[in-house]
Amino acid sequence: MIKIVRGDITSQTTDAIVNAAHTLLLAGSGVCGAIHRIAGPELERECSEIGGCPTGEARITGAYNLPCKHVIHAVAPRYWDGRRGESELLIRCYKSIFALTEKHGIESVSIPAIGTGIYRYPIAEATQIAFDVTVAIQEKQNVSVEFVCFDEDTATVYEQVHQRR
């Protein structure tokens, strides 16, 4: 099942939420900063122990003060011109998220618009990749996915891509 939710990812009660992380996995701004602020200092400590995450991959931690059980930290590529392997890296990023949901028995996950903030991935293209990978994974893995959109413009793009499927 795929749902589109307009809201704050830090309040989602799915088994896991996805953090739009950077390679150091440390608190930043935007989604990442909000998740770290609410989770508390234990999340930063666990992320420091992991020691980073390459672009196109994901790592999992506890959720601490968040209402979910796990945080999956996914590192999207920076978007330059679309000709530097950005789409392949974003596809790998989503596949890495779902590899972790399978490995850890996660049945529901909330995912933000990964890579579309400061990494400047075009929202329509990133959303199409998100749906393509999610639909393909759901044929093999029983995981419920909520795409959590912080603002109305993002939610509109997700709904348009979902309706075309």
C-alpha cells in the first residue's frame, strides 16, 4: 500500500521514518535537523558511531524520542545536471531503504521527498523514481509506504505522479 500524507515526518507512527541525511549522518538543517532535534542526543551519538554513509546508500538507527521505532538515514545525490549518475544514485538510495526494511522486519515506513531540498533534485523526477522503486519493491516485499510531504506543492506533485500510475 502507498499513501501520500501531508505533514511532519517526525510525528509519523510507522515502524520507521526516513531521514534525508548527508554522508556524515550528523544533524543538519531541514528534515534531518528536525529529526535529530526531536530524537535527542542519543541519535547523534549512534550516528557518530556508524561513521557515515556513502551517497546512494542508507543506514538504520534507533528512533529514541520519536514515535516510530527506527530511523533510516538515506543519502541522496546532489543534483547537478542529470548527467552525472544522479538518477542511478537516487534509485540505489531507495533500494537501500527497502533492503533495510526487509532485513529488519519493518512493515511500514514514512519517506520524505528525498534529495529535493538542499540537494536540488527536481521534484517531479525524484517523485517518479520514488514511485518506480517502491512499486517494484512492493511486488516482492510486503511493506506499507507513506510518502510524507511537508508542503502542499510537494503533495500535489506526489499525487499527480501517483494518479498516472
